[in-house]
Amino acid sequence: MSNNSFCWFDAGVNLFSQQFDQDRDQVVARAKEAGVQQQLLISSDLAETTLNIQYCQQQTGMLTTAGVHPHQAAAVAEGWLPQLQLLLQQPEVVAVGECGLDFNRMFSAKDQQISVFSAQLSLAKQLQKAVYLHEREAFSDQLALLKQHQIDFGIAHCFTGDATQLKAYLDLGLYIGITGWLCDERRATMLQDALQYLPLDRLILETDAPYLLPRNLTVKPKSRRNEPAFISAIAQQIAQLRGWSLADIAHHSHQNAQSLFSRPSW
């Protein structure tokens, strides 16, 4: 059975990245040809959220998040929170985010990040929406805020942490998003070790396209650009590390995404 025979759910696509400006529709078409029947588009600010919603309304099998990335926390305009609340009520929007803390590059000051993140956690709790979490070099602060807001429904997007961090997210009740980072022999050792503690019923696959091209692809695109069509490469790496079949990985990761994003009929 080919990888295309499985039904994949890519729970992380930055479709309005400039890298997709010339062939956005073709990227979506190639994904469907590769068995990717559902995609979740990632929003980094309210403008991108609007673009994502409009695209989802034109295409089948597309959902989106709505929220403000920590890099954009310093740029929120007055009245951003009521605007976000309205966007979150659109039927295409299934999660709050990409939100969280990033103390690595510090494009926004720490207090701004915490304020914007906390506001989004409150909104997610109020509206009973999943949280779509970003975190980099801020785990202890992030975990404390998640516990403070009693968050138990969401996904650790593009998880790259260690086993202790993985277990902490699992203890909260969160799903774990695994990307092509896992396929990088140069920097994935910690994640590969942590993967041993991830049960199938908490695994969600995401490409984070156009970023994180899986290094285990047998034929790599000259552009070095990642696409949703390459999601099975991540599953292959998981199968190799855990001994699970591709069929089981495809089934469970798809089912988990459906459960998290409230689309059980898909």
C-alpha cells in the first residue's frame, strides 16, 4: 500500500507564507493527490487569520486557527481582543493561536508576550476552543500560565522539547504536534528520545510548511520548501522510531486531529 492510500490530516500549514504566493492552489492540489484530505492553516496575526478564513471558505477540507503569535504581540492594535473574539466565532476557526511564548528571538518584550498570551488563553477557555501553542525557551513560564488558566484542550504545536516537557503537556491533557524536526539527525536527538513516551492517542502530525522540510525525503525539492504533500515522511520517521505501522499512524493522528478540532464527521 502506498503512502497516498492513507488519509492524512496536516495540522499545521502556513499557507499564506510568501513562499507559497506563486502556487498556493497547486500546493493544496498536490497535498490532496498525496492523500492529505484535511489541512489546518496557522494564523500568526489577525490579518493572516482573515486571509485563512477566506481561503477556507473557498476550499474543501480546510480549517484555520485564529490568534496572535508571540512574535506579533508587540504589534497588536487597540481593540484586537474583541476582533479576535469575532473571528473565533467563524465556523472555519477551530483553535486559538498560534499563541504562546518565545524568549529566544524576543521580537516582542516578555511582558507583552505574557499579556497577549494570557488574554488568548482566557478567550479560549471562555469559548471552549482548543489552544494552538507555540513555545521556545520559555517552557516554565508557559506551563505556569497554562495551569493558571486551567487549559486542558489543545496542541503543543511543533513540539521539539525533551521527555520531561512532553510528559508535562500530556499531563495537562494536550496533544503533541510532531513535524519534520523529528527527521533532522543533527538536532532531533532530544525529541526522538521524548517520542518514546508519546502514546498514539496523543499524536498529531503537522508539516509546518513551508518550514522544516523532512531531511529523510528520498527526493528533495530544489527549492528546499516544505509542503503538506510531504507529511508521510514524518510518519515514516515515527514508524522507524516506534515500530508502529504507517496505517496506524495515519489513522490515529487523523482521528486525534478530528477530535481536537471538533470535526468527527470528516
